Amino acid sequence: MEKRQAEILEGSVEEIVFHNEDTGFTVLELAAGDALVTVVGEAMGIQPGEELRLTGNYVTHPTYGTQFKAAIVERTVPATASAIYKYLAGGAIRGIGSALARRIVDAFGDETLDVLEREPQRLAQVRGVSARKAQEIAEEYARIFGIRAVMLFLSKYGIDAATSIRVWKRWGTYAPNEIEKNPYCLCTREIGITFEKADEIAAALGFAPDSLERMGGGVLHVLRHNTGNGHCCLPYEKLAKVAARLLEVEPERLDDALTDLAEREELISDTVDGELYLYLPEMYEAETYCAGRLAAALSTQAPEIADYAAAIDGLEQRLDICYARLQRRAIGAALSQNVVILTGGPGTGKTTTLCGMIELLEQQGLKVGLAAPTGRAAKRMAELTGREAKTIHRLLEVDFGDENGRAKFRRNVRNPLPYDAVIVDEMSMVDVEIFASLLQALRLGSRLILVGDPDQLPSVGAGNVLRDLIDSDVITVVHLTEVFRQAAQSLIVTNAHSIVGGELPNLSVRDNDFFFLQKSSPEAAVATVVDLCARRLPASYGYSPTRDIQVISPTRIGSAGTVELCRRLQEVLNPQDGAKTEYKFGQNLFREGDKVMQVRNNYDIIYTRDDGEQGVGVYNGDIGIIEMIDRPTRSLHVRYDDRVAEYTFDMLEQLELAYAVTVHKSQGSEFDAVILPITGSRSKLFYRNLLYTAVTRAKKLLIIVGQAAAVEQMVQNDRKTLRYTNLARFLQEAVL
């Protein structure tokens, strides 16, 4: 990462040009000596007349010119009567105008701010100030300068302004006290400080390695970390073992901390089938809410259409098609029940069935909403159905992230979706929190149709929702099994079904859409992958290496992992030519024209669509192209299909090169051509549903490069992805 020597700028605030109350982002004019400097940065409650000491660097904005970008904002209390008057008269403290500011400063002179802070009752001596008003002024002064105190307190530990503002918004003036009581309170999703950093702060504050606060912080850290691994909860024994190893104590030393966390409701326990599970509150709330809401929907089934068989017959005649038995059953279930799950592998007619459902639901006068977890999946759903489809986030009208760092939606229980039926595709990708948000936004009586393939990998986020709902045995599930004749001509389709059935795919065919290229070493495989992507496939099929071809690997590491593949492919597909701006961040070298992926949900990124519409939110797995890198403003623009999002350089940990992506990151997307290197014997990553998911990402062409033995190993390894969830059992209990 490029580093520059920080500069110090001091002066008084002349004018606030712009301020965002939610994020703290501020643009102001600072009088620094004889110069008037435009300053940008995160700050709360700044007013004209304040004295500031800023740490940062000068940057050049293409539109607004030279600015000082402040990383740390320190507020200096005005020292003289004239400076204090200017500060108060500028409206710094609610309730004090110009006239009252003059009377207060005339009464207390240079000691005015000391009086406001330590003896606010003396303000009642000033004409026009009652005892109550004096108290209100004192509280407002304390709030404003509390922000300053918080930022100064945290700056001692190297905490930046943006994080300090999140801390302030969480605890206000009590933040230093809360942190001094328990620095591990900073290790939350909304604050974003790591356990290691909190450990460092705790040591500086004198906390013992075996303190109750550290034990509790370690337990919560392990739970939060494991939500990132897909778990909604952990069994007590596993949690205690992992946390004890992290904290370097015996597991029994954690009992007092667990009891303390439970008493403060920072930890929730539940016994399922005789085993004790421990949850973060938000995960427990999500699972139990989903179970209760679905149980309510199942208990009030939709009014059954008298003869849906006749309606399906009529649709067949109108469309000149003939539905298979299971397709008819699925369409009938959608017409007669409130909750239905439709599953099936490639080529089994899910799309045809889905279109039939939509046609007949609309024929009954119902308003149908379509959604999918990712932008690419939603776009494909729209193309296949001929109707508008949105991402789930857009359907729910995502707002900025809430105070807990989770998505906040305008559509909810109080403002439900305007649909009589909602259909969600690619349900295997939907995690339990987003599913809970969707259920909260459904009107009572609305139908919910979930479409997906449970043999694919589960969601990136916590939970295993589709599998859990199927395993509950309380929801109608129609699993399509018949591969239709046209689809059966595709070796991608037939090999995918072979893989999921535990049979080896046919690797010998040379004239279809599924090819296998034997390579004896990872190095030879990588060279072939690069050549296929850069030369052979574009020449033979006219495919664009960035738009149409996607390299997918089971792993990030090693010579055939995504990190090394991205480096090699970048060198060939987007080399430095002197005209393209680039920027190195960590291990990534970003260059204009690079293919990149967003690697975590960010609900606050603002994007602009091609039609001028603005929105917020870029999500884990979104793939785009870097259109512009502007080093003077330390920002870059990424195009995601029909929208462009702006990033600052300090946000680049959210982006990775995407010339090659892992199988997990490819979920929900389809690509015209997929190249899949499978080499070596990484047994932890070589399992059946990983291979199946990778193969089913290809629409027109799949090429596996590597060793047949490794492919065989993946097929034979039917290890299921273990996720600790209890949604299936909660749903059974809620229904029965």
C-alpha cells in the first residue's frame, strides 16, 4: 500500500459547506493563516469558529481542485473571549444565538467555556437564561465536546476518525467510560475493530489476560468469526474448546464469562435434541423468526383454486407445451399453497415450471414479485421469465446499514411488499438474516415460492436455509428429476447429474460442450488456463476474456489458486501499457480495465445507474470492471453492469481481482464459458457439491484442466458442508 508522510494543518472553521449526519462526512472551509483551505473528512458537530488541528494530506479532486483530506480531526477549545464569542455566535450550541452569546461572553470572558463545562448553573446569572435553559445548554455543550473527547481518546490507540465516529454514535459521551470498562465492546460488526486490536487496547488499559472481560470478548469473537464460516450457532463444547485455545486458558475458565454474557443477553443458549447451542442474539432472532413466520404462513394456506388442473391444461394449449407430471404438481402447489419449494438440477425444467406458475398466478389477478440473491441471478431470471426481477436487497429497498452494521430495509413489517406472491430464485445462496428480512416484508397471506438447487453450495452468509427448509418436512417440496431431451444433449447437464449422483463425469468426449484437458502438473494446467482464456477461446468462439469467460478454482492458494491465477491472467489480459493508471493496495495491484469482485456486503456505497438513478449497496460476489483510477483524489470507479460505484482507496480491502474466482464466490452467476483447473489433492476442498456447483456455472462451454484422478476424488468425496443451524428443528416445533 502506498504511504505518504502525514501533514498537520491548523486553523479556524469559516464555513461548513456540507455535512452528512449519518456518516459524519464533512466539507468545510478552514482559515489557516492567510489561506482558506477546503477540508474533507469525517467529523461530527463541527461549527464555524472552532479551532481545529488536522492530520492528513492534500489531494486534488478533478472537479473541486485541491483539498486537505483529514484522517484525524482534533478540536481545540477557543481560548480568548473574542474567539469564544465567534464560536458561540456561529450557532455551535443549540439555544445560543448571537445576542445571548454576547451576554454570556460579557459575563464570563475567557472563562466562558470552563463555566459551560464545570459550572453551568452560573449561566442562570445571565439575563434571559433560566435554570432549565442553563441545563439544556450544558447538555448540548457536553454532547458536542464529547465527540472531541472520544476522538482524542481513541487516537491514542491509533483508531481513525471514521471508526471513532461509529464509536461515538454507539455510546456518545459515555464511549471512553464504556471502553475503559470493557475494550472488547469494540469487537462488533458495526464498530469493526479486530479482537487483536481490542486485546492491545485492553493490555494498555491494564486488563489481565484472564479477566472476565477478555474471556467474554474471546467467546463473542469466536461466535462472530464463525458466522463468517456459515454457522448460526456453535455447540457448547466446540465453542469452549476454540475460545479456550484463542485465549490460552482451560475451557472451564470460561464458565463465569458465559454466565455473565447470558445475564447481559449478549449470548443466547438453547437446547436442541439434548445438545446445548450458543448463539449471538441476532442469529437466534433470525432463525426463530423465520420458523415462526413460516409456521404462521403454513397455518393459513392460500384459498385453493377449484380446478387448477383445468387451468394448467388451458395454459398448455395456449403455449403449445406439455408439462411433465412433477411440473404440473409444482404449478398446482403454487396455485393452492402459501409456501412451496421447487428444486431440481440443470435441464429438469425449473424455468419452464416457474414461467407456468407466474402465468397462472397473474391470470388469477395476483401481483407477482421476482427476486434473486445477486444482480447476475436477477438479470438471468428477468431474461428467462420476460418480467422484471430484482435482487432481494433492491426488492426490499435497502437503505444504509443500521447501527449494528446490518442492512436496513424500507420494506418491513410496517411497510410490506406490494405483492400477492413472491418468487425467489437461487435460494441456496440466501442466508438466514436476509431470509428473515424478506419474511418480515411479506404481507400476511402472501404466497412464497422458493426455487433452488440444494445440491449446490450453501450461502456465503450464515445459515443453510434451503436445505433446512427441505429437511424440516413441513413445507411442500417438488423436486424435478426428469432431464428433458433437449437438455440431455448437453454434456454439461448430463455430467452435472452424474456428479451429483456419485458417478464419474464423461471426460472423453471431444465434440460437445464439456471438455477435459489432461495436464500432469499444476504449472502446466495454469499455462493452459491462461492460453485458453487469452487466445484459444476468443479465437474459436469469439468470447470476451473478461465478459464471457470465467476461470473458477476450488482454492485461493497454490499455483492453481485464484490469487496466482489472477496475477497471471492480469499480466496477459490487462498488461500495463503506460496509459492505464494503477494502484497497489496490499497484495493487489489494481489497474484501469481490471476485472474485480466485491468481497463483502457494503450497504453504504453509492452508485449511479446509466439512466441517472442513484442507489446504495454493492454486495458480496458482484463482478465489475475498473473504469477509472484517480490517484490525486485517491478514488476509483467500478462498473457493475448498468451502474457505476465509487470507491476511495481506503475501501479497497473490499475488492479483489476477479479474473479467477473461487467456486463459493461464483454462486448465483452463470457464464458462457467456464475454465476449471483441478490439480493436486487438496482433500479439504475436493468434494462433490463443490465440483457440481462449479460445473453448473457454465451455460455454453465448460473446460476442466488438470488431472482425472483429482476429478474422481471430488466425485467420490460426498462430504457435506457442515453448518451449525437449528432452523429445521425450530420450524418443526413451531408447526407441530
